[in-house]
Amino acid sequence: MRLIIGISGGSGAIYALGLLQTLKLLGIETHLVMTKMGEDVVKYECGLDKNDLREFAKEIYSYDDLYAPIASGTFKTEGMVIIPCSMKTLAAVANGYSDNLLSRSADVVLKERRKLVVVPRETPLSIIHLKNMLELSRAGAVIMPAAPGFYTHPQCISDIVAIMTGKILDAFDIDHDLIERWGEKGKVGER
Ligand SMILES: Cc1cc2nc3c(=O)[nH]c(=O)nc-3n(C[C@H](O)[C@H](O)[C@H](O)COP(=O)(O)O)c2cc1C
């Protein structure tokens, strides 16, 4: 299995790191592209640069490398996750404005009818943000806001990251044991 991971300049870079780490543990091949602001926010929020991420991805491409394999539909993948997805990248993908490798790769995933999971990050949301999400959902993307449930009683940030990672893996039908599934251990209050 082969997935494209796109990191844009929204807050919540830790979600992307958690996903990349888990995909590596599961032996899933990842192709990573970060926008310029994506790289900046990874550095600002997590203290990591591009080189630190090399161990987690099979390939890392430059955001302006429109010759990269993932820019073409002939390069087969199971799909792509944009995590976190800034409102700017959301607007670009929703409108087919492919001026960097991240937005071009997402455009390719949509045109090839592969799975696109978008993890938007902004609050509150304007009507423009909401319209762009609706447009992407209509185009077949899965809109998965970074809004994890708390009914499993997460104790720390890594628990919260694991919930989001688990939800994304579920969208691709990838087996994992990151989340407690409702009904498996009894409902809240029965513990
Ligand atoms: C620390 C930091 C956090 C940010 N968080 C968000 C965010 O959560 N959502 C968002 O839409 N933009 C956020 N931004 C602004 C985007 O980075 C900015 O709009 C940028 O142009 C997005 O470019 P990109 O989509 O090419 O990565 C943040 C910027 C900084 C510096």
C-alpha cells in the first residue's frame, strides 16, 4: 500500500507526525510533500525540520517539484491525506488551483477517483471555508476535521493524536488497534 501525505501550514503538525509514525510501523509506503508554510509550522510547533522526517517517509518531495512522481496519475497510490489542511490549501484543492506539488497531488487523487482525506484546521469557520469543504466533499473527498471525540477519555496529547490517526486509518480500511471501538468495552459509565 502506498499513500501520499501532504502537510500544509495549518496548526496541528503533531497529527501529521503521529500519522507518519504509525504508517511506518504498519509498513505502509508514504510519499510526503510539505508546503513552505507546512515546513515552517512543523518546525515551529514540533521543533523538527525536513531532515528529521526522512526516517518516516519513503520519499520527501519539494513543494515546487511539479516533476515529482506524485504529480502524475500514472504513479499509482491508494490516495492521499492532507494533514493539517490550511484554509488556503483547502481553497486551492477545492478550486483545482494546482500551483504547488501538494495541491497538484490532491487534484490528481481526485481526478483518478482515489481516496482523498482532508483534515482541515481552523476555528471558527467562515462561509468561504465551509463552501470549500462542501465542494471537496461533493468531489468525493472525506472531510475529517481535527476534532477527536473525548468519550474514550484521552489522557494526553498522544492519546488525542492516536484517535485522529485511527480515524484516518479507518477511512483507508487499514487494520489497527489505536482506538477503542464503541461497544467493544462497554459504554461510558459501565466501566
Ligand atoms: C503557527 C501558525 C499556525 C497557523 N495555523 C493555521 C490554521 O490552523 N489554519 C489555517 O488555515 N492557517 C493557519 N496558519 C496560516 C497559514 O500558514 C497560511 O494561511 C499559509 O499561507 C498557508 O499556506 P499553505 O496552505 O500553502 O501551507 C497558521 C500560520 C502559522 C504561522
